[in-house]
Amino acid sequence: MNFKDRLKSLREEKGLTQEELGLLLKQTKSNISKYENGRLQPNMKTVNILSTYFDVSTDYLLGNTDERLPVDKIKEAFGEYIVQKNNKFIDLLMKKVPELSEDEQESLLEHLEFALKLIEKQRLRRKKEKDNS
């Protein structure tokens, strides 16, 4: 799909007429029609405005990719990584905890709680430093 098709599709998804989109862009209905017919190419400023308005990447708008927002793919992949990382942590605990005595398990829990409190304090300190700068 190329720019002219993407623009028309996105405009219709939003339920906009060419005239309404033209008003948003401070352009004429005729210009929007020319964009959608491939007789006129927008400048980069217009492409950026359109991508922001339709909440898509410029690459998607220009037809270079079918991913509306590559950021979504990154977030999805990162989320999967975190789940895998957490699963590894939980798997390790599940394997090791049964081998520990009750006292050792209690000690491990106390250490984990202490470590989590330290991490929270570090987060708060970093947040304060960021807010103060």
C-alpha cells in the first residue's frame, strides 16, 4: 500500500471527509483529493502532522511498512523478555527453595525483602534527583 491509499484509508477510519482533513491541515479539499489520487505529494511537515494525527509512523503512512507503530512491536518484544526473565527467576527459586531448610527459606525471604526495599529507596532517590534537576 502506498501513501495515497494509506491516507485515504486512515481518513476514512477516522470518519473524516476530505474537506475536514483539509481544514485540520490548513489545506484545501482539492489538495487532499490530489494526495489521495497520487497527483500531489505532501511535504515532510505535512507527513509528520498526518502521522501524529493518525497515530502512525511516517514509514507506515508512506507505505514503507505495515507496522503502524514500530514502538508497539518493541514494547511487545520487551514485555516477552521480561516475562521470560521473570520465569527464569521463578524457575530458579522453585528448584532451589525445596532444597533449603525452613530456616534457610526464611533467611532467603528476609534477604529478598531487604533487597527490594533497597531497590525502592534507590528508585525514590533517582526520582528526587531527576525532579530536582
